[in-house]
Amino acid sequence: MNTSIHTENLTRKFGEFVAVDRVNISVGSGEIFGFLGPNGAGKTTVIRMLCGLLKPTAGKATVAGFDVYTQSELIKQNIGYMSQKFSLYDDLSVGENFEFYAGVYGLGAGEIAEKRREILGRFGLEAYGSAVTRDLPLGFKQRLALGCAVLHEPRILFLDEPTSGVDPKARREFWKTIHDTAAGGTTVFVTTHYMEEAEYCHRVSIIDGGVIVALDTPGRLKESHGKESVQDVFVDIVGSD
Amino acid sequence: MNAIEITDFRKEYGTTVAVRGISLSVREGELFGLIGPDGSGKTTTMRAVCTLLVPDAGTILVQGLDTSRDVMRIRAVLGYMPQRFSLYQDLSVEQNLRFFADLFRVPPAERLEREEQLYRFSRLSEFKKRKAAALSGGMKQKLALSCALVHTPRVLVLDEPTTGVDPVSRREFWDILRSIQKQGTTILVSTAYLDEADRCDRVALMYRGRVVVSGAPSSVREGFSYPLYRLKGKDVRALQAQFAAAAETRTTQLFGDALHVVFNVEPSESRWAEWRATSAGNLETWGRQPPSIEDVFMDLMSTQDEGAPGAAPAGARS
Ligand SMILES: Nc1ncnc2c1ncn2[C@@H]1O[C@H](COP(=O)(O)OP(=O)(O)OP(=O)(O)O)[C@@H](O)[C@H]1O
Ligand SMILES: [Mg+2]
């Protein structure tokens, strides 16, 4: 398995405060890697560093083989990123949002039309091309945000709480899409506060206070902690402080 | 008198009907949960209760006062936390909290205890001096919640308060809600976490602008009459494909590392033996289990002829 994401002692400080503390992670291509942790643990900060949006204070990291310090532009071309607050333009229509992102990724006009058909179709948004984004239910916005993140066929996807506030049915549909995407070889690095979604990942890691405190498959984590669910493992590890 | 009395409430946005004439009552001192998929009308209903939009038809009474006439008197007894709550980004954690305590005229004697309780839940005491803008997403949500809970209104309306909040803090949050309820406050809360529905006294499940089921969580669960089995195996997605195709199956849903299968009729022992054989070692364990609220919700959503996602209204986020 090729390595998609690799970090060595990745660290980020804000002033004196250490938000991310010597994190070591290796994620293989096609892997669904779940990144769990309580609020403020450092998940978003790690993702922003890996996406080339925030410079680390210390340590190393490569994404798709590119260095986060010196090759952040190449990283941006090779990844898709869906932020905790979906970065969609509320006053643009679904189609306009899509075309905006396609333009950012440098797709030509012919390509854009074709991609638009394909992706809006795949995500069940065909009928909504002209709907104003603001008026969409959250589950739809989330699918549009994912559609915009994958339109340039990135090898690695960073999804920061993609399902927060989304209803249980839409969440299951979303995870089916994630599985299909990963089966095609795309690496998925995803955060969530829904612990049953952690069970859908190949491996999960728990970060607490900027430090990685657990990293394994959901099955082995449950076994080694003698728990029935990742939820119980999480509470066991994080709830005790 | 009920704390909230909704009668035939209807609301449209342009050509989209957001709420199609619902009736609900929330009793004095009750913790009442609104659940339902995105776009089902929850937010519209809550906003109307808070006098923030005028019904197209029907009436809403809060503490016996009419939301379309007694706006100011209702606002005086009501606390509301919208889905997107604005903090003062350039104020610190403690300045935000103090600002809202002042705004709601919380007596100094009550302040200290409540603030302590809120800091325990939010775990923000280490970060009192940090600007709200520099908080993580969930920390912001927890601060917003703390600001909404700093006073004790007669009626409290919370729209998806726990979105983005981690599992440990969610538990503590619900303990706080209970303690606020004990002081006599009526609470109306919506949520996308269905395990939280079980912590309410009563719930209503909304779907496409209607109330589809309501009652105590236990009675909603007991009202579900189909046999439900929890299955485990090496590859649950393959199990799902196998059982979705079985003649007896009504619905199948993944629940973490397990598959829940709802059957139309109780399958026979010999059927289980057959399924186990066809699964070629994949099906490992199965057992009947009482449904959770999420099971009931998922079954309703999957059988209400929702069709393609395109069938859902493109109206305002409910
Ligand atoms: N610009 C900043 N200045 C100071 N502190 C910051 C800044 N950005 C983030 N932090 C702090 O870094 C820590 C980690 O934040 P981060 O957003 O990575 O958490 P998270 O794990 O994503 O949490 P959540 O689950 O709430 O999204 C928090 O304590 C946060 O307040
Ligand atoms: Mg985050």
C-alpha cells in the first residue's frame, strides 16, 4: 500500500499554547482514516496543516508525496478539502457554486459541463442546479460541498466533520458515498463526533489535547479496551480526564 | 395550561410548504424533543414558537399568550438558541458569558453557581481569556450554549444545540438540561443525534412538514411492531446486500459494526440456517432486539416513499 499521508512529530503552537503536539500518522492510499477527539483536541489544526493552509511550528509532513512546508500549491491540486463550515457561496445557485470550484481547479468549459452532469447526478442534485444554495436543507449542502471537493478527482480527501447536524438517513447515504470513493483508490481522512461512524473507518485515531492517544482498527481498539463499541472506548479514554 | 400549544400551524415559503398544519402541545415543565430529517419543518416550528415568524394559518400559544399578538410578553419569558448563534468573536470566553448574563439580568447570587456548572460542561475554564474567534468549532458551539443557558427562562427553545459537540460533553450538556428543567423550565429541543431523543420526556418526529409520530420515547419504541434483528459478521456491507434481497426483509440499516434488519414477518429457524449457509461464513451472530428511536426513525424514513433525494422540498432549511 502506498503512503498518502505521513507525519513525523508534527507540531503547531499558537503563542505558548501547543494545539498539536508531536503527531505521528501514516495513512495508506485507499484507506478511510477516522480522526476522533474531543472539542479543541487539534483535529482541524492537523487537517489545515496537511492541506497546506497552515504552517507547522515543527515536525515533518508529506501529503501525496509533497512537502507541506515547500509544496503547498502542489498539495492543494492533489487533494479535496471539505471544511467544518462548508465553504459554499450561499447566494449562488448549486450549479454556480459547482462551476466556481471547477474554475478554481482549472477545468475547461467543456469539461465543466460534463463534470457538472456527472457529479450532480452522482450526488442526487440534478434537479437542484438552479436552486439557491441558502435554501437547501443541510444534507444537500453537504453533498454539494463534497461534490465540489471531488470534482478534480483528488487522490486524497480531507473531510472535517462532513456529517455534523445531518440526519441519520442522509449520514448513512453520505458514508456509502465515502466507501465507494475509497474503493476507487481515493484516501479519505475524516473527522466525526458520531461514534458509530468511526466503526465505518478502516483505522481510527483519537487525539486529545493535541496528543495522539490511540490509533488502530476499530475492532482492535474495542478488543484492547474490552469495550463493545468505539463510543465506549472514546468515553473510556477521553472521559477520564 | 400547556406551556406551548400549537394548533394547525402552517407555514409556506413561496411555493414550498415548510409546515403543513401541525398540532402539538408541550406540557408545563416538560423536556420535549423535535426530531426529523433536514428540511422537515423543525426550525420553522421553533422560530414560530419564538415569535420570529408569523404563521400563515393556525395559532401558537406560549404560556397562554398568542405568538402573533403578545410578541414582547412572550419574549420576556422565553430563551432561544438558534442553529447559528452569533458570539462576539473579538470578546473572550468569559466576556461573552458575562455579556449574556448581564443582558438576561441574571442575579449575581445565581451567576457563580451557574457559570461554574457551565464551565464544567464546556471545559472552557482553561481558556477563559481566549477570544471566541480562536476557539475550535465545537468549543464555539459550547460557548454559545453556555451563553444561552446562563439564565433560567420559563420556556427554553434550543435548535440542534449539540451539533459538533463531542460525545463526552454531550452527556454533560443533557445533565445540565435536566437540572434546568428541575427548576421548572419547559424545554423544546431539536436534535440530529437520536440517542438524545431517548432523554426527552416526549418526542415528535416530523417529516415533510407533518408530525408523523409523537409520544414518550418508550411508547414510540413500543409502537414499532416489526421484528428487528441485530446481525454481526465479517463484512457488514456484504451482509446488508444479502439481507436487503431477502423476501421477508422490510428494511436494513448499518449501525456501526452491526446490521439491523427489520422483517415483515418473524423468520423461521430454517431460514436463518439458509442465510448462514449462503453467507459463506460471513454471518456470525444474530439476535432479536428491541428497536431504538433511531431504528423507528430510519424505518419510517425508508418506507415513507421518500424516493430520490430530489423528492424532498427545496424550501428553507427547516
Ligand atoms: N488562531 C488560533 N489562536 C489561538 N488558538 C487557536 C487558534 N486556532 C485554534 N486554536 C486552538 O487550538 C486548539 C485546537 O483547535 P482545533 O480547531 O484544531 O480543534 P478540533 O479538534 O478541530 O475541535 P472541534 O471538535 O471542536 O472542531 C483549540 O484549543 C483552539 O482554541
Ligand atoms: Mg474541528
